[in-house]
Amino acid sequence: MALQAPGREGWHAREHLDELAELTRSAGVEVVDRIIQKLAEPTPAWFIGRGKAEELFAKYCAGAPEDRRVNVVIFDDDLSPAQARNIEEIFGCKILDRTELILDIFAQRAQTREGKLQIELAQLQYMLPRLTRLWTHLSRQYGGIGTRGPGETQLEVDRRRIEDKIRGLREQIGDVRKHRAVMRAGRRRHEWPIVAIIGYTNAGKSTLLNALTAAHVVAEDKLFATLDPTTRRLRLPNNRNCLLTDTVGFIRKLPHHLVDSFYATLEEVVEADVLIHVVDASHPQVHEQIASVNQVLLELKAHEKPTITALNKMDRVENPAALDALARETPNAVEISALQKSGFDALLREIAVHLTPKREFVRLAIPHAESALIARIYRDGQVLRKRFAGGSVSLDAKVPPSMLAELEPYRRHAG
């Protein structure tokens, strides 16, 4: 169910409901109908208005539970605790908003301990201000004006327990972030840059990672098929290694507290040297999806990172002119098909260009006994000239700045 403001085109609300329907199917729920109500703004008490709610109840939810057409009603926007409680009382069935639906999908898909911790934190943060709604039945049975019944007491106990649980989860996720920081530091010591694959959910990120690195990540035609990040090594055309990381998909109206909960995972985006923004170029709402991803990057303060736009599913684009226009509008665009593994040469070249390190020319005379150091210069730098002179090797090379201090004893002046 969605609202359409006066003066706004109907297709906009329909597209939003299309995505909500796709989310619903991803959660394993059958979609019976889609409702759009024209309303200037949500009503404070009912969201859609009491009259409309009663009309929909009569059409879909009246009668015995086994005779009802629907048993779940899902709203495309977030409901306040009061709105959800009031609507639930009229419909007499489960009421979900967009955030609850996304959280349910995340809970189904999380596989690792880290992912499950982040999901639990997001669920508890969402639940905390809504506890009163969950305890409404107790207040009717026990509580009353001027009394302090068992329902109210239990509500306070539950609130304290949830707050304690949230603190504990944040500490555990903090440990996850520390572990990730240690792992990243180890990667930095190897001079391996990090490339993060980002994009709207179901744009083809996991398919691209699998095609480039044989990672065997589950890639399904479902929203949020991948929640847990996967990192694999990728060899570039200039013989340099980088680490390619798949990330959780972004989506329109991604809840802020969900971004906060998944920050340990999204740090891979923040810490990356280069981003590959995978775009489903064949999607009817491609521009809106790009804008949604850019909004999340802005929230993460990662919007200024070097970005390559991988215009995926180019084989499905029916209008080549539209694809060309999209390529002109997006930064460093490369047209690819992750499924057919086409356009990869251009994509890899673009990654290599963005990761070309700053190197400094040095002239060195290194003893033969320092074979490990010579091997590292070949691995991490670029040897331009090699000569043998007595018991040493003379090298003209370009090396990363991180090696200069170690090589200082062996440097010779140019001449």
C-alpha cells in the first residue's frame, strides 16, 4: 500500500509499489493486491485515514481468519507506533511497514555471526519505541487510568532488557570492527588496494564478483540475496593485485538505523580505494536507483571516492541510445554484462588506471645476498633497467613511497 500526493504522477507511486511487491516476494509472501490512496500527507492517527482502512478491512479481512483474502498488510512507508497500532486494531491482522519487511528479509538471509549480530541490533532498535504497541493486549486486561498494572511493569522490564541487549550487541559489533581493521592493516602491508563493489540491490554485484574471481557467492534474482561481504583477490592487467569486495545492496529509503547497524560491513566501502558502482542499465528506474545509491554514499561520507560506473546487463537494454546517454551521464562508465562476462577487459583496464600507484624513481646497487629485497622490488615496483656489477645488482626502478626508507642504504645518485 502506498500514498500518492496530489499533483504527483501516478506512475511514481506504481513504481514504488512494484519494488515493494518484489521485496514482498523476496520475503516469501504472495502479493494479492496493490493499493494506492491519493492523499496530501499521511494522517497522524491512521496513515491512510480511518474510512479507507475500514473500507479495505471489509474488502480483504472481514470474516473468519480462514476466509480472509489477506493476512498481512504491508505499507511502503514507515508507520509510527500509534499508526501501526490503530491500523492493526481495524484490520485484525498483521501490519508491516517497509522497514519491518526489509528487516525480515535480512533476518532470513544473514549467514555469518557478524551479519546476524547486525540484524539483531537493527531489529531491537526498531522494536524499542514500539513496545507499547506490543503490550496493548495487557493494558486492556490489567492496566487502567491511575493504576500501575502488570502490563506497565512488564513493559518497563522489557524496555530495560532490550536496552541492555542493544548495548551488548554494539560491543560485539565493535569487536567485529576492530577485527576488520586488523585485517585491513594486514592488506595494506601487502600494498594491496581495496576495490568495493556497490550498487542497488539485485543490480548484479555478486554475479560480477563471481565472474571476475570465481568466488562462488550466491547470486539470485532476489532483492538482498547477499548480506555478508565477500573479499577475493583480483589480478589486474598491469600485473598488480587488488582485493575485490562485494557489499550489501542499497535500496530506496534505506532506514538510517539499518545503515548504522551495518556500518561494520559498510566500512569496506568507506575504507576502499576505489568503488565500482554496478548499475542495472536495463531497469526502468535506473536513474532513481543511482540516486538512492549516491544518497547512501553521502550518508557514509564516501561520495567523493574515485568511482567506476559499471553499466551492467547491457545485453538487456533495448534502446542503445539510452545506454549511450547513461554512459555520458555517469562517471568513468564502462558497459558490461556480468552474466555473459562481456566488457571485462575495459572494466579491468579502468580499475588498473584508478589504482596506478604513485611511484618514485630510484637508482639502486643491492648485494646479491639481498635476493628477497630484489624480489619485492620486482613484485611491488617496476624495474626499468637491470645490470650486474661485481657482487651487486644495479637497478633503475620505480617503487612505492612505502619502500623508500628501506631502500635508502642502497640508493645511488643518478648520473
